[in-house]
Amino acid sequence: MAQCTLKPDIDFSRKLLEAGGDSLKKCYQCATCAVACPMAPANAPYPRKEMVWASWGLKDNLKNDVDIWLCHNCGNCSDLCPRGANPADVMSAARNVVYQDLVAPKAVGSLMSKPSGLPILFAIPALLWLLVWWIRAGFNNGNWFPTRADGSIVFGDIFYGDYTIDPIFMLTFFAALFIIGRGAYKLWQAFKPEGSVAVIGPKKCWLCHLWDVLVEEIIFANHFDDCQDGPKTGQITHSRRVGHTILVWAFCLLAFVTAVVALGHWGGKVIPAIEITTPLKPLNIIKLIANLGAFLLVGGLAILTFRRIFEKQDTHKSNYYDWYLLGVIWAVALTGVFAQIFRLAQTAECAFFIYYLHLVFVWMLFAYLPWSKLGHLVYRTVALVYVRMYGRKG
Amino acid sequence: MAEKIGVYFDLANIGGGVNVQSLADEATKKWGNLIALTKLVPELAKATDEIRADIEAQGLDGVLLCGASPRIDNELYRFAVPVDYVNLREQCVLAYKNPDGSPYIPAATAPANLQQMAQDYVQMGVAKMQKSTPPDSAAIEVTRRILVIGGGWTGLTAAAEAVDMGYEVVLVEKADKLGGAVINMPTASPLGPSWEYKSPTNLADKVAKITGNMRITVYLNAVMAKLSGQPGQYTAEINVAGEVKTEAIGSVILATGWKPLDPKYLEPMGLGKSSKVVTAAEFGKMLLADAPLPKRVAFVLDTTMAEEALKAKAAEAEAEAAAAEQAPQAEGAEGEEKAFVKADLESFAHLKYSNAVNSVGMLRLANTVCEKTADKSQAYILYKNMTVPGILERFYKKMQDRLGVMMTKADVTDIREDDDHMVVECKNTLLGQDFNLEADLVVLPTGLVPTTAKDVTVQFDYRQGPEFPDLELFDGFADSNYICFPYETRRTGVYAAGCVRQPLTLDACEVDAKGAVLKAVQCLEAANLGVAVHPRALDNSYPVFNFVRCTQCKRCTEECPFGALDDDEKGTPKPNPARCRRCGTCFGACPERVISFANYNIDQIGSMIRQVVVPADFKKEGPRVLILACENDAYPALDMAGMRRKAWSPYCRIIPVRCLGSVNAIWISDAMSKGFDGVVLLGCKYGDDYQCHFIKGSEICNRRMQNIAETLDRLGVQPERVAQLEVAIDEYDKVPTMIDNFVARITALGPNPFKGM
């Protein structure tokens, strides 16, 4: 086979550097990191090779690398690096670059990569929901903050589910799902080596692996414990499992609530027995679950945020992608909670405005998912299923 | 010659039940008036005032201290008269074991063998002192002017340093301006803290410091024509553009630097074949000239492919030569001394030795390329060994921390031209794949060939020729044994610094220059005091020649490892005490025994040998073996063995010698006629990785062994009775076994036929 011609790309190195890998030039390839990593299997170690690829700006190598997704960012490698390089940050930066470039439209990825893109990203849903608000205010005799006769506030009076929220979010959700699905497919193709791979030993279909991954890694986040089992570094490592798990469960509860309400609403039109009308009563079981979800969401977020703030900044730096995601989820959670509070307090101006913001942030969360750090929900899952298919635990 | 000796026994350090009073009595009985007093002191270290008082009151002219090894606390015993020691602790009591090999458990009364050994050693000590006199002064009037050969980075630093220390300087530079190789360097690696950043060379400042100094004479376009005389009193003849200038010089610093390796060695890597392949030194010049910089530069530190190509070529040539029958034997008259021909010692090895300098250099150049192009360029460093010395690791980190500097370990297997660029083929890399790399320019390392490998730099007017000896041992570098004797060149008074000694970065050259200046000053001042520089620093003895009996055999002048002896037309040696290291190789060589030191001579050691009581009954009382032990390594090894109770045969008697090179064959005859059954010459390892303090001592001794064997054979004594054993200073655990094995061989051989005659 003819030798390939290497294409070192300083611009790609620069991109990684800007995406949080600012120590990528410090590596001198001793491979302490690959030994320190509790996740890396002995026969397929990382992140030593990712460091040298990063330094040489080898775009294809990094983008096609399954290992960057297996890293759970415990930071052992950064703590133990004798040269002050932070491989964990470089791995994270590599993932960020994938979020940025993997799927079209790439303009979104580009806007997502830096704080300066934030106003535009915010403006899109803000204008969209403002338009909806304006139109719907017309239906309420020009009243932007309508209250019912009994003084209660019904958000549906402005943001009417059937014609506004549901179609817009359905569209957004399925578009995002389609885009991220393409991303997942592209990644899967990229992971696959040239030629064919023979797997010796018991095999399972990819769906079974996917199920395992969902249960073991997403619901119970076992990998974070493996992460914790790394060599002693002399640094205090905060557990990320608790915060992450709470957050995931919170999302599950909220997704469940949304599904039930949607089913009740639309299904109720066919089978009146299961009809659910919003707003729900405060003691309604669904409402209680929703509030528990919101409570867990804020709790999980607080844990994760505090950890990031108090972590040693020289070896465990959080980058823009980390803060963007945390920020958006915070915004979703807080606007959600406060919208309810103000609704119950019957302060119409505040309640509608906050609910409006809530819609904006929820839209941002879903619409930009394929280009945000939340994309790891899918991309990491793809990587984990992939390696399990080839006999690795990942 | 000592006539009133005081003998002191250190009771605290002589154990083992030895009857010390009896030792004292025996000595007095034997030597009569020579021994003015014997004293048994409870603790010698506390008796120094008492000894001083005795010297004063009794008019002692020598003090013999019997107790611990002379290597212990000798700084304590500095008296107005000569001091000598009898080692009754480490090499007698502590090293004693029973003749049957069982360990000795100290008892109230010492066994007869131990008592006898102690007594022999005391008698030998008295004899030694008796035959020893304080040397006359060898002090000479010195010229406090240092000659610096080479006006490059090292030479300029050395000249400035020497002037700062109060010495005049003569600076000789071959080119028409000062600066040397640094003239062509755009920047330097760090010259000081924080050891992170490229440093401007500021060469002009360094030169200005020299040219503006009244106490420095600078000769440009100048080379050495001749260096004659000795340290402190050298005469240098300098050829300045055809005209010979003469300068009186005290000592010399050799800082002639390096020349780039012949491009032919790197031809297999494309050097000389493509304009897109240059050496690091040439690339430095390009940067200086602000030449347009390429977008992709490959710095290739791995030169294995060139080495392998050369090896294949050499093998081919060899095969061809073999096919073409062997070449005719070298003709030429035998016997006549051949005219001196300078051997060309340039080789591929110089490129390998230069790896550290090139590693640092390429990091510097790669970083500069990126910096100059505002991070538009990519600089690849492909190395086999990234060798960055010491603190320059900090520099490595800094230079590497630039986006465009991309490094990997790689085997570079091919470099070829393709369209408008070069292709570098890399295998076995850290990237986890073999690949081709495209580059607009390939930079290869520069081989630093020491000037001494190509030219005669100093032109010594010495009996042993104009050149440094044994340059080939060091591939042409002017080095001798840097670890033990920094800057040493085997020509006392001439100290090498900078890249002529070892390829070095500029910061290291500066340190080297300063170190060599210290050495040059030390040598000059030692000559002024009439003492040795090293390794026998401050030794005031020196060889004295009794020319009446000299047969002009030239052995001493040829064998002196330091070329200290010149001679006249007839061959009579002309000593130069200031060049001498006091090893005694000359008197070891002399068949007529006309050379001696005031405190170390043929007769002295002979007398010591004769003091040993050799029992007539070999079977009952065992053999006797004489050990002549080199005092630099073998003697300390024996001390250490003793301290660790690693005993050896009680039939041995040890005499320290300055170097095995100083062992004269007559001592072996003396021992044999005395009735000794065997002689061990215990000294350093020799060969290419010699450990000898005087470089050649143990090697020369080994050569002489053949003659000794012939002599013994003629006398009817088996040559196996004499053996030279090699021991390193840290082999204390092995040396007792070596001795015991020899004694066992002698025991098997039976008694010396001369015994009792």
C-alpha cells in the first residue's frame, strides 16, 4: 500500500486551541496520560495519540476517532501530566470541534462555537416567539397579558398549544432529531475502519447494545464510577455521577410529563376519557411529577455548576461549550419554575414574559442540540454502542 | 634523608590484640639512633600538640604515624617535618584472616602471622621514611599571560574571563574577524535564566569587550606556528598573515571550535543534490539574511538513513578491495622515525555527537520560522533522539509551545524531490501511522567536527610531536578524561574548551571557557609554586635525573604520558618540571635507574621490600606475596575492603605506588631475591576505557610485563609468579578474592627457587 501523505493543518490546531485545547502544544508524548486514564483499555490506549494528532492538526484522525467520545473527562490525565498539558481539555476540545463541524448547516456550528454567536442564536427564537405573541395578542383584543375573569392566568391564552407551541416544537424536535440522526450515521461511518473487522466471541445486535448503553451509561452513568477509579493523583476529584444522574433523571421526568400531557391533550380529542387540560391543578399527580422534575433539574444543575466553578482551573478548565449548555439548562429550569410561580401569583406581566423566555430557551436547547454539548447524548451513545459491537466495554 | 624519626602508635586505631609495645621495641632495636622516640598514644587525633612539641624539643626530622590508613584524616597531621603513615588498621588488622581462610576473632594476643605482618609494615614504614627527603623547590618565574587560541564564542569568553582575573591575554584568531561560528547564527539558545527564551547573541558586545581592552593582544589571520617550553614559561610563535610573532606565555586555552561536517556524509539524504535540502547552519544563515521563508519546513534529526547508506558503501568498498587481492605491504624503511603526518579523524560519528546541539538548534530554528511568519508556517521536527541537555528542557518546552512546531519521533527512510517540493518518508512514528510529509525545505543537522580532528592546532615543539596524543581515542576531540579531569588535554598547561572538546550549546561554551580559564590559571600558579596541578595537586616533588649514568635509551621520553620530557640530539632527556604530573612513569621505564623523586625512588621501595621478613619454611609458614598497589584506585579499594572486613591472605605485603607506570622491573628482582614467592601489580583498568589517573600507567606496565617475564624466565623463576591485576576503585568486594586466588596459585606453584639464598 502506498504511504499516505500527511496533511498537517495548523488552522485545525488553532481551532482546537480556541475550542478549549489551549495546552495541546505542551505534550512530549510520554504517554503518562494513556496510563493514567481509567477508561482507556490497555490495548487501545488514549489520549496520548490524540495529543500528537492535535499538535499536528490532523483533522481527519481526530474527527474519526471513537476514543474522544469514550473519555468522560475525569481529568486524571491532566492531573498527572508531567508537562502541564491537559489532555482532558484537548479531548473535550476535539469533541467541541465535532459538534461544530459534523452536521449542516455548519453556520449554526460556527455560531455555537463562540460567545459572539450567542445574540443571533438567541434572537432567532426570541423573534419567533415574539411574532407568535404579537399575533395571539391580536386574538385577545390586543391584550398582551390576558387574565381570566377569576384572575387566573392561562399561558394557552397567548401561546396556544394546538397552533403555536405544538407545531413549532414538533417541527423543531423532529428537525433536530433528523439532523442529529445524520450526525450519528456520519460518526458511525467515520468510526468504521477501512476494510472489514472480524469479531471473535459472542456477538449481539446493535439494538441490544444500545439498550445496554441506555441503561448502564445513560440512566445509571456507571462510567463516572470507572472514572473515579483512576490512579491517585493527589488532587481532590469531585464525583460527577450524582449531579449528572440527577440531571438526566430530571430530564426523563420532564420528558415523561410532556409526553403524558401531549397524549392527554391530543388523545383527549379522540378519547375524551383521557383528556387533560392545562393548566393542571397544583396537586395533580402529573403536576407533582413535573415539579419534582424541575426541582431535580435545579438541584443537579447546582451540583454540576458548583463543581465546575470550584475545580482547579489550571488542570480542569471548563470551556464555552460547557458553560453554554449549563447556562441554557439553567435558563430553561429557572424560567420554567418562575413562570409557574408568577402564574400562581397572578402577576400577568411577569408570568407571560418569563414564560416567553422559557419558550425561547427550550427552543434553543432543542433546536441547537446537534451542535451543542448536549449532542454527546447521541454521539457518545453511538460511540459506546460502536465499541461494544467490537468487543470493547468502551 | 630523615635522621631523627619519631614513631607514634595510635592505640585507638590498632586493635586485634596486636602487641604494640613489641612493634615499638622491634623498631627501636632494628633502627637504633634513627628512631629518636617511639610513643604509644591513646588517640592520635588528640596527640597532635604533643607531636608538635616533640618535633620542637627533640628536633625530629620525620614523623611516622602508625594506625589508620593514610587516607583517613590526613589533613589533621600537617607538621613542619615530613609525615608518613603505616596502615595498621584497614590493610593489616581489619584485613586479617587466618591462613586457613577462617575469619579472625580478635583475641587478647594476636596470632603470630598478624603480629608479623604489623611488624613488617612498621619496618617498611621506617625504611621508607629513611630513604625520603624533602624535595628542593621546583618553583619557576612565570609569565602571567594566557594564550587563547580561537576567537569564537568560547575564546572570547575565555579571554574576557582571564583578563577579569588579572591576567594578560594573547588571542589568536584564524579568520579576519572575531566571532567564529556565532557570526552566522541568527539567535542563540538561552544563555541564562529563565532558560526559556531565544537569546540575542550580542556578539558585537562580546567582541567590543575584547578589542577595547589594553591587556588583550588580538592577532587576526593568525595560526600557531610553534609552542615550546613549559607551563609558566611557554614561548608561542604565531604566524600572523605570514609574519611570525613571538610571545611569552604562561598557559594556553584551546578554543579552536569546529568545522561543519563534509556534506558528502549527508548526500544520501539529499544534501548537495537538491537546493531544497540544507544544513541547520546554512538555514541559520538564510534566516540572518532574511531570505523568504517557506511555508513548510521539515527538520530531520534522524540521520540513520545516511549512516546506513555509508555503511553499505563501506561494505561494498571492502568487498571490492578483498576481490582485488590485498594491497601491497606498506613499504618504507624500518627503524627510522617517520615524519609526522596528521591523520584526518573526521567521521560520521561527529554528526551523532552533535545530536544535542542540533536538537536544541532545531527547536530554536523551528520556532523562529513560525515566529517570523506570524504562525503561517509549519515546522516539522522529525527526530530519533531529542536530546536537550539539562536546564535547556525549559527551552524545549517553550520552543515546542508554538502552534506551527510539530514534532514526532520518526525513522526517516527517504527524502526525495517531487514537483516543487520535497517528500520526506517517515516510518515508525508517534502518530500511529507511516506517512509521507511534504515540505518546501528540508533542514538536516550540522555535524560539528572538532578542529583538532582536521588540523594540528597548537604545533607543540615537544619531543613527542606537534599534536595531542591519542586524539583518535576521542574521535578527534581534544579531550582526555573530562569526568575526572575537566579541560585536560594530556599536555599540561593547555586546556581545551568549547566545541573543540565536545559539541556544546553557547551557554555551555561559556561555562566551559570559564572553567578552562580557572584551570589555566591554576596551572600557571602551580608552576610558580613548583607544584603539580593535577591529579597530584600541590605535590612539590619532581623527577630528578642523574645524567652521568644515562644511556640515552629514550624510553623515558617516549613513555611519558604527558610529553613532559624533551631531549637533545643525542637523546639525553631534558626535563620540564612544570609539564610533569609526578606519576613516575619515567623512572618506571628507566633501565639504568637514573631517575628518582626526593620522596619516592627506586632505592626506597627496594629497601621497603627488603624489610619484610620472609620465612624460610614455605610449607609451614606459608608463601609471601608482594602487592604493588596503585595508590589512586587499588589502594583505596583495599582500604574499603578492609573497612568492610573483607579480609585477604595474611601472606601479602602491600606497598603503594604512585602509578603502575612507576613500577620499575628492579623491584620485582628485589622481591624475588628477597625470597618473595609472587608479586602482584594491582592497578587500574586499561584500554580504550582506561581508568588510569595518568592515562597510560597501567597500559605501559602491562607492556613491560613481557620484558619482566623474559627476565624471570632467564633467572629460572616461573613468569606466573608475577601478575598484573586490574581493579576499579569500587571493586572492593572483588579485590580480596583476586588476591586470594593469586596466593592459592603461588601456593600450588611451590616456593620461589631463590628463597633462603
